[in-house]
Amino acid sequence: QVQLVESGGGLVQPGGSLRLSCAASGNIFSINAMGWYRQAPGKEREVVATIDSGGSTDYADSVKGRFTISSDNAKNTVYLQMNSLKPEETAVYYCNYVVFPIDYWGQGTQVTVSS
């Protein structure tokens, strides 16, 4: 019914930038919140950034000042601009849409930060 398609991942050198996108399709009437999460091998999934329907944003302390989350509600799309990437941020990045009372997740996009 609802599908999230992520794009923008790939290989980037330390200090480089990537912009992730996640577009939702299906029967979406009202999105309560969107977010980006990441999971590195052997680690738990962690929140990176969230944005609610009013535009309020929250960021993990480790990415503040370097990452920016934004959304285009008309296009049902959420973005994550990632700057000054670090090797330890290599992970699979997942987008999340809260369409109350359901959480929808993308399949993930690989981000590899390596020289």
C-alpha cells in the first residue's frame, strides 16, 4: 500500500557530502513525521534526524551542524543532506514515515565513507 524508495547513497571520501532522498507512494493522507535512521554492522539502529509535520527538527548530537533534514510534503519526500562525512558514519541509512498509527520504513541505502 505504502512504499518508500530511498536514493542517494554510495561511496564518498571522508569529508565529503551526500544527499539522501526518500519518496513515498501509496495511500498517504497525512504524514505526522519523517526521519532518517542508520545501522552499522554489529550495531543497533540509531536515529539520525527527524522532522515533524510542523517542520520541527531533531538531530543526533553527533551530526548536529553537519546534517540537515528537510521535507517536501507536497511530494511526500524527505531529504538528508550530509556534510563532512566521517568513516564511522558508514552504515545503511533508512528513512521512516509516521502515518499514524503506522510506521513505514524504506529498504535502506548504503552509505560508505572511505578513502
